Amino acid sequence: MDFYYDHMCFACGEKNPKGLHLKFQADGDKVKTVFTPQAEHEGYPGIMHGGLITTVLDEVMARCVNLLGYHGVTARLELRFRESIPIGTEITFEAKIINARKKVVDLEAKAYLPDGKVAAEATSRFMVIGKMEAGKMIHQE
């Protein structure tokens, strides 16, 4: 059974009109994205919603799995919020692989405020579900 990427991912899909439209870059063994939350990303007044912070951290970790040439899904995710993220502030999200095995990848990610403080951090375990191949995902049995 083949799965095809339809570009509607809420985090990165360019065809999703309500999505975050995240763009990523590899930087050595890390993957980064920069995001500036707007009013529609608010939880409490003036502060980015924690669920959306979680979404971006999860997505940047998923891109690390892609660096290995695979697609994966989140099996476990643990977060710690350290500082609030103000609306209108450019935030750098960064992730790296901690351990990679045949079907399991362990990762960590952080969200950095402009002054370098860590606003949020996450650890996760992804399950590998398929190989990347020319824009499509081939399911692994």
C-alpha cells in the first residue's frame, strides 16, 4: 500500500490555507525552523498557544527522521515549557537525533527566544513507517 504526501500538513503543508507553512533547513546534524506567532496563534493574551508550540517541536523532530531517509510518526512526546513565547516574536525551533535504530528514532528539540533562552523543550520517540522516495512514501511491512 503506497501513501502519497498531499501537501496539506497543518505544520508544513503549502496547500493548507490555515496551516503554519513552516520551512526547514538542515544545519549539520540538526534541523531548524523559524516561526513568528501571530494573534491567531494565541492561547492566553499575548502568548503563543502551548499546543501550537508542541506542534512545531513535533514537526521539526519529524524532519530529522526525514534526514535519515525515512518517514516516521510520533510514538511518544514529552514536553517542558520554561518561558512563555510572546506573540510577534521570532522563535527558532531546533531538533536533533539522539539515537536511531532500525524502526525507532529518539530525538530532542528546543524552542529558543531571541535572547537565547529556552522557551520549551521536548524529547520524543518516532516509529519509522516508510522510506522516502521521490515525494512518496513506500509503506514498510
